[in-house]
Amino acid sequence: MTVPLLSLDGVSLNFGEIDVLRDVTLDVMPGEFVSILGPSGAGKSTIFKLLTGAATACGGEVRFSGRPLASNERPFAFMPQRDALMPWRRILDNTTLGLEVQGVPRKEARKRVEPLFEEFGLSGFERHYPRALSGGMRQRAALLRTIVQDRPVLLLDEPFGALDALTRNQMQIWLEAMWLKHRWTIILITHDVREAVMLSDRIHLLSPRPASVEQTITVPLPRPRFSNPATRAEAAAIETSILDFLLSPQIQK
Amino acid sequence: MSSSVFRMRSRMLRDHLFRALPALIAAFSLLFAWEIYCRSSGISETTLPAPSQVLFQAWLHREALWLNTVPTLRATLLGFSLSLVLAFVLSIVIDFSALMRQALFPIFIASQTLPLVAIAPLVVLWFGFGLLPKILLVALVTFFPMLVALAEGYASTEREVEDLLASMGASRWKRFRLARLPSALPYFFAGLRISITYAVVAAIFAEYAGAARGLGIYMLNAKNNFRPDLVLAAVLVSSLLTLLLFSATWAVQRLAAPWIDSSSGRGR
Ligand SMILES: Nc1ncnc2c1ncn2[C@@H]1O[C@H](COP(=O)(O)OP(=O)(O)OP(=O)(O)O)[C@@H](O)[C@H]1O
Ligand SMILES: [Mg+2]
């Protein structure tokens, strides 16, 4: 059996009086697409804050490749809940931000990013400012900024939450295709049950705050999932059972 | 391509003129009313000169006016530059150190409570009739608005952007340079526009308190010689100067931060 790439073991965290995470235990395998699904305000984004160093746990342990994660170690590329594109940077310079922080010379950073614009549906917009982009394009630019950092794990915090239903669907289909091609290790935060089922290998279900992992669901459906009607029907059944679980009285408290 | 750009330009120009039209009409009506009043009431020219009279005298004395405009402009620009440098350096200091913020901010605020009427003659008394006291007074008046604009601008940085940079391993200085400083630019330019209008007034005030040349001393002399028309001619010049500097801030903003959406006054 392989060692999980990342595991949280009994992690707790509080902001002053508020308990946000209580005994969160979950793991992520190399190359796996994992979702964290939970109600709003549960503490999903807080898990990412913990991993990126913006918040510190008061108990439990985070392990990376089997070893405790050192505080200066940064194996994560993070995409925040809102796209956080900088309005003063052109799209090209927004996408190279992570490389620039790492100290990669600007010219080389650009050379690394430019070939990816086509794949991310952004070609022709390299020199535009973010305000000229549609919502979906902004999200793809933010995702491009995330993946070029070339970190072992991608942390995506509700990447499509702010999009209209149609664009969100297109983005999900596109992300699945991209993942099938590149096989990144992804942790996706979402409160969209359907999105979690269609995209994930496994789903960790969180309780309302203080969050803990109530259940972990494996989604055994073949890929690609969106293009196959039979798969979509099966997905709908899993979706219903998850909703039933999340809405059941013992979870609601 | 170039002809379409040209067409766009000319459309923009027309739009601008169209938007300025109400202001122009209002201003001309006022001047017109003033002119009519002067001609029909028989009020003496040494009390209230008509606008036409002011314009005519301004033209006659254009050389003297220009000679006195140059020192005012120089004092304004030098004082304002000094204030910008100071505000920028100190804004960074208080952004990085909460202690320095607590120590310095009350002093900055106190500097704003000094009445210019009382302080200008003193500064002239201490530093003489030369350029220096004018520079200092302009800086004193414009420093605080610039500092506040910068400090508020830094504080306006989106939390998410800073978290993102932190997740990338950016140091505090890098976070400042890559996120806080650019976030402050729209505030900086708003502050610039406010304080540039104070700057000209402050320079004139300083000259009023004592100078060899300058619009301020020109106004004082004209008043003492019972020439309100020349006082108003100098006022006209100083207003034009302020308007010119004000428009220059827009031009600089266009060049330095083209991403700022000026219709909303903010980025994004
Ligand atoms: N810096 C902070 N200080 C104090 N409380 C905080 C802080 N950050 C988050 N919280 C609280 O922690 C709780 C969980 O927040 P979090 O952002 O993790 O929720 P979430 O599950 O991501 O919700 P959503 O789906 O709405 O994004 C919330 O109740 C929030 O008020
Ligand atoms: Mg969240």
C-alpha cells in the first residue's frame, strides 16, 4: 500500500473563542483528485489556511509524504476562493506571479507560462488587464497561475463558486480533461455536491462548524464522466445519497 | 486601424466636451452677470472691476505676471516633491512598524492643526525671504493628505491577495512591493489631486507673508496700490496654474497606472 502524499491527523484549530476545526482526519494519495465538501462556514477554507501557513493548528499533525510538515515547507500551490488576480498586472504577469516570488527571472517565467495560454483558453489575452476578462477566463487565469508554480499538491478553494451555472459546467468539464491529461494531485473545496461527485476520486464530507470529517466517499465511476450519460445517471444517485446524508438530523445538530 | 483609432479619439474628445458643457455654460453665465452688473450699476473700477477689465489688464501686465508666476510654480513643485518623498518614506515606515505608527501619527495630525495664517509669517521669519520657507510651507500643507492617502491605500489591499502571496512564500517586503504598494495607487492619485490644489494656495500664502517675487507678493502689492483688477488677474493665473497641475495628475495616472478604472475611481 502506498503512503498518502498528504495526511491530516486529528487536526484542531480555533480562532479565539471559536472552534473551527475539531479533530479533522483525512488523507490524499499521489495523483488523486479529492474534494472537501461541507456547508458554508464549516471551516473548509480554514483547512487551506492551515496548509499554506496563514493559520496554525492547536492540535494534531500534518504529514507530507509520511513526514511531519515543516513550517517552512511549501509543497502547495493555492488558488484562493475569489480569484485574487491583481488588477494592476496584465494577465501574463498575473500568471507568472508565483514564479516571480520564487525568484525566477521574468523572461524565463514568461517563457514557461506562455505556451500554456492556449490550453487554458486564454491566448490573445496575455496583455490584457484582468478587468477585460469574463468570469470563466479569470478563473482559468487564476488556475494557470496556480499550476505553473509546479508544486506537488494543488489547493483549489471553490474555483467555480462565483460562476453562472452554464460557465461552471463548462469549467468542470474542462478541468476534468486537464486533470486526466496532467494527473495533478488536487484538493478541491466545494459546496456543490454534483461538482464533487463528477470530479473526485474521493470526497471528504465535513460537518458544520466545528468541522470534522463525517464520512469519506469513494466515487468508483469511470472517466471521463461528463461525456458518458450512463455515468451521469450513476453520479446522480451518489449525489442524492450524499445530500440525504448531509441533510440528515444527526449531521444538522 | 489608425483611422478607427482616430475616430475613437475624436469621439472621446466630443464626449469630454459634451460633459464639460454644463460647467462652461454656468461659468460663462456668472461672468456675464458680473460684467452686466459692473456696467449698469456704475460701481467704481477700484472696488469691483469687470471681468473684461481683468482680462485686459492681465494681458497688459502679462510680462510682470509671468515673472511672478515662475517663482510660485517653482515653490509649489519643489515643496510638493519634498512632501511626496517624505510621505512615501514615512508611509512605509508606519506600514512596517506599528510602534512607529503610534509614535508618529499624532504628530502628523498635530501638524495639520497649525493655522497657516499664524505659521507662515513665522516660517518666513526663521528662514528668510528666499525659496526655502515656501517649500517648507507647501510641504507642511500637502504632506498629511498624501500620507493618509497612502496609508489608506495600503490598508485597502485585498486580504486574499496577501494570503496568496504568503502561500507562495513571499516575504513581508515582497508582499508590500507586489500587493500593498500597487493597491495604494488609486488612493495615491486621489490624494495627489486633493493636495495639488492645496499646494498652489500654500505657496501663494507663503509669498504673501514675505517674498521678493511671486503671485502672492504680487497680489499684496496690487491690493496696496488699489488695483483689484490686478489682484484678480493674479488670481486668474493661480487658478489656471492649479487647473493645469490638476490635469497633469490625470495624465501621470494614465501613464503610470493605466489599469485604474477612472470612471469608478478604483481599480478592477
Ligand atoms: N481570521 C479569522 N478570525 C476569526 N474567525 C475566522 C477567521 N477566519 C475564519 N473564521 C471563522 O471560521 C469559520 C470557518 O471559516 P471558513 O472560511 O473556513 O469557512 P468555509 O467553510 O470556507 O465557508 P464558505 O463555504 O462560506 O467559504 C467561520 O465561522 C469564520 O467566521
Ligand atoms: Mg471558504
